Amino acid sequence: MRFTHFLFLLYFLSFLNCKDEKLKIIKIEGQQIIISDSLILDGEIENFIKPFRDNIQKDLDSILAYSAGTYSKTDGELNTAVGNFMADAIYSEANPIFKSRTGHDIDMVIFNHGAIRSALNKGNVSKRTAFELMPFENTVVVIAIKGTQIDSLIDFLRTSKTAHPVSKLKLVLNQEFKIMEAKIKGKNIDKNRIYYVATSNYVYSGGDNMSFFKPNDSVYRLDYKIRNTLIDKFIKLDTIEPVIDDRFIQIK
Amino acid sequence: MKRRDFIQQASAGTALVTLGSLGLQSFTSLNNTTKITILHTNDVHSHIDTFEEGRNANKGGVARRASLIDSIRKENPNTLLLDAGDIFQGTPYFNYYGGELEFKLMSKLKYDAATIGNHDFDNGIDGLFAQLPHAKFQFISANYDFSNTIMDTQTKPYQVFQKNGIKIGVFGLGIELNGLVAPNMFKETKYLNPLEISQDMSRILKTEEKCDLIICLSHLGYNYRNSNKISDLSLAKATKDIDLIIGGHTHTFLPKPTIVKNSDNKNVLVNQVGCYGIYLGKIDFYFDSDKNKSANGTSIIV
Ligand SMILES: [Zn+2]
């Protein structure tokens, strides 16, 4: 470009004031495009994913146990077979770890009914089953609370009328949802005692309105995923056959 | 004048000189309409494979999304690809590989930027940081202050992209983490007020960066009924100069983008595509010079 040409251009541009004449949006079109199977699979991407997928499948599908039936969290009123299985698994798998670290035993377990994300289906049970039941990365925490707070915990269960899974707690309500019996490990609740209650980090942080864990004496984070308590339980069992029992019931 | 702007204008001028015409008419008529395509996903939650069963059977999947994006880019190279957060958590891919594959695939799909969702802290802020080397795209967050954390300097409040001479400013917003994510996971990440930050960001992008298009990439959530909690809809109403809010978090499947009037009584588009990579959002912006603007303003076809 010759110099004169360049000058001319500058003059030309300032004359027209081109850039001040800002670009304007004249039309907008919006749409949501579905990713359907009519779209081609990108071969390179597919090949890149494959080894990751194969590795996971192999690990997930190795059979650990057998489930004698199909257990859903909607089967049962105030306690369910699948919820009982999970709460009991948290107790049996997490308690030895807690005891070895603190010298105490877990007194009871509670977590939220909503955390159970699928049914435990009849047939082979694998790691995949545990991922379906508990896809979240929730971990076990044990909280030391006073007997008076156990009363609030029980009151929460009483008023929520939901089959929130529990272990080592026995709670019987009458027709008016009043407490007829409340025991931990077969003993009456002592208001002055400290109880070690295991739950998920989600519940502890106030999830599903379970606010009875604060304030507390201490919190022990076990860094043990709830899903892994299930996997460890599956490994120990041949046949899984949980039942709806009388741990949390209403006498009608 | 910035060099790039000069080149843009000089080439337009050169064309004119060749034609030997100096009339205003011929200048504007030479300024062809430019189309900018914004593609977006949100809350993909580690859904890498196509759904095999359930109500979403045969939908989703990164390999199919890749071919779709490819064909859109071939049709219009002036395309940006954005994600509004919650990349992590939802399938065993995350549990086994911690987000490595998600980031690697997004890099292969040439994502330009992403903001951070609450679930992206699911392996803690350290878990997010550990996967950053696999991400060849920019993380954008204007209202998370990471300065006391390991993520310090790893994100930008906004990024300006240039496509065919058009400046596109994108800023990111995240949701309040307290109550949603355990404090030991997000550590000393500070949450700043999204409304105040948006006002700052839109001013910077409009007046300092002189952007032609301003996009907010948000993980605040589409709308909260009976609540003062800030959402994409309330943010759109309370701010100005934002053209498009791309949302996430609430997994809202909108049949079409929502049009909202902002504080200047101008239109803002709010869009979200549900979750799990079942849909790809596509918004096309057509630019022209002021002179070519039709009398009835911007037409929005959704
Ligand atoms: Zn999400």
C-alpha cells in the first residue's frame, strides 16, 4: 500500500466515522437442538472414550452378591427393606473404623430417604448396584450430640412421617403419631448422655431439613463414602435379603 | 485505534477504493451482515455416553454432540461454544477419573469457556484444581473470589472473544456455595453478590472493552418462585447491556429461550438446556451497521 493511499484511507475512514457507527444486532434466532441418534457418532471422540468406558464396565460389572428380591424405597411405610439394608451397612462397615479411631461405638445411624436413588433389584449385585443406589459422593460423618438432641431427632422423624432410614434406633408411634417407645440399642434415651450418631455429610450440613445436629460436641469425618460402605457390605454377603421390620413403625 | 480494528476497517476501505465509489450508500451496502453463533451446554454432569434406557433413551452423548458442533462450525466459523457449569458428577466416569475425561473431551470439542457449578467442587477445590491441566478452555467466574485458594489465578472474571471483527464479552457467575457445598470442599472461596458483579462486568465489557455482544454465563439457576434468591430471570430484569444469559443449575428444559425486559426496557435472552447433554443450545446473532438497521429494530425469532 502506498503512503498516499494509506492517508487517503485514514481520511476516508474518519470522514465516514465508520467505527462510531456501531454494529447493531438486527436479528436473533434461538433454538434448542436435541442430541438424538440421528446425529453421526464422531469416530475419533468415540475411540477416545472407549478405553475409559471399557475399564469402568469391567470393574462395575464384576458380581459381588445376589439380591433375593426387588426392594424399593417406596415399599414400606416408616421403614423399608432397602433403607434398612443401607442404614445397617453404614453401621456395620463404619463402626469398626470409628471405634478404632475414637474408642467409641456408633450409637445409631440416620440418613435421608431421598438419598436412596434407585431400587435394589433382584439378581446379581455389583458395584454398579451401589452406584445406582447412591450416585452421590456423600461420606459418613459421626456427630456427638446430647440426649436432648436425640429427642429433636425423634421429633423430626415423628413429624416427617417419612421412612428416613435408621439403624439401632427403635421408634414406635401411636395412631396420633405420639411416641410410644423410643430406644437406642435397646435402651431408653438418657438426656444427659452423649450419643454418637452416624449420618451423611449431606444430612449433617442441614440437607432435607435435618437440623438437629447443631450445635454438637464434636464431628468425626470418616472420609468413607456411603457408596463404599455398600460395596464393602456386598463383598461380605452372598445373598442379600433385607426385610421391612419393626424399627420405626406406627401402631394403628 | 487498535491494530486489529484498523485492519478490519482498512480492508473495507480498500474494497471501496477498488470500486472507485465514495458514496455513503455503497459503504453501508458493502458491510455484509455477520452472523455469530453461540452454542451452549449446562449441567452435563459427566454424561459422556448416550442414554441407553429410560425416558431419555438414545439421546445425549458427547460423540454425537461433537458431530453436531462440527457441522455448525463448518456452516459458520464465527461460533463460540460455552458451558454453564456442573460439568462433574453424575456417572461413574466422574467417580473413576475425577473429571479428567470430561475436561479432555470438552477440549477436543474446542469449548471456548466454562463457568463453575456447585458440583464442580464435589472432589473439593483441590479435586477441581487437579483436573485443570486437562482443560484447554478458559474458566470464567466473576463472583467467586479464589484469591485465598489453590484456584487463585486459574480463572478469569471475563473473557473477550473476537469473531470476524465482532467483540464478544463473556463473564461468569456462580451460585452461593454455603449450604450447597460443604465448607471443607470450597475452602476459602468467597462468594460475591452476583447482581453487583454483573453491573460492574456489563459496564466494563460495554464501555472499556467496547464489546458488541455481552453474554453472562451463569450457574445461578433459571428462576426461584416465592424467593428473593437471585436467578437468571431476576438478574436479567435488574441489569442492562447484557444480551444473553446462558444458565444452569436448575436443570430447566426450556422449550425456547425466554425474552426478558432489562432495566433499560431492552430485550435480554435467557436460555438453558436442561441437563445431561440432551440438548445443545444455539443462539444466532446477526450484526449489521447502524445504517442498515431496519426501522423496527431487532427481530427475535425463537
Ligand atoms: Zn446440576
